Amino acid sequence: MTPRPLLLCLVPVWLTGCQWLPVQLPGQEPREPVVQETDVGACFSEIPDFDEPSCMFEDWVAFGLASQRGDRAWRDAMLLRLEGKDTDRRLARAVVLAWGDERQWDQASELFKADLSAAPARLQPLLRYWLNEVEGRRGLNQRLSESRQAQDALAEEKAALEEKLDALTDIERNINSRQQTE
């Protein structure tokens, strides 16, 4: 047996296996992982703001989920707590309103559009996503309303045509009864 086929099989195994070897010099202590852990207690405040950049995105996502899952009483209580003219308060109010009823979607859209550009750059894609979602729901609601109006108009037109058809049928019966009596 020649060593050449064996070498051809071992070289790829040796090259791919190198990635699992620790990168440290002999005699050196193992390094700590470079991953930074955030303090879980500092993140996920009940009302998000722009003050803590390390937790800002997580806070806003958690707040959005809480708004989506919250009931009407929770939203009403949160809207009272979010009074104010600060940009972060107004955007948080928009998030709460975005998950409210159809009447609140207009307010949410206006608040998002007014204050989106003042939000930190890291948060803007999330807020834009929520704005697009509200706008999509508003559009669907508008199309549903228009569809219902069109359906009502067609029902009225059908009823009017049925009345005309009944009148024409009565006229035809009268004509036929006159011809039979003559």
C-alpha cells in the first residue's frame, strides 16, 4: 500500500479540524470569551426610553410585545402613564395606540410619522416597521370598508331591480289576462 492515498485523505481532515483547536500559545492561560453580557436587570424597563443605549432595542421590542398582548385596560392605563411631549413618550404612545382599535390607528400613524426621524438611528428600523404595519392594517380596514359599501350598494341595486322585475311581471300578467278575456 502506498502512503499517497492515505495522505490525500488525511490532509483535508487535518485542514478542516484546525478550526476546533484553541488559539493560544503554550504556557498561556485560556482566554475569557469576548462576548459581552448585558445586565438583565437593567434591560426591559416597563416604559422604554432613549436613555440606555445598550438596552434600548430590547426594551422597545419588549414594550411592543407587551402592547400587542395587552388588553384594553392595560393600554388605557399605559396611555395615561405616557402623557408628555418627549419624543420617546410620544413614540411609546404610538406603539400602544398601534395595537388599539381602528380609531387609534390614525393617531398612532401620525405620532410615528411626526417623531420617527427624532428617534435614535438604531431604533428607527423597528419603529418604521411598526409604522408600516399600522399603515397596512389601516389600508386593509379601508378596503374592507369600501368593499362593504360596494356590497351594500349592490344589494340596494338588486332590490330595486327585483321591484322593477315584479312590476314588469304584474304588467305582463295584466296584458295576458286581458288578451284571454277578449
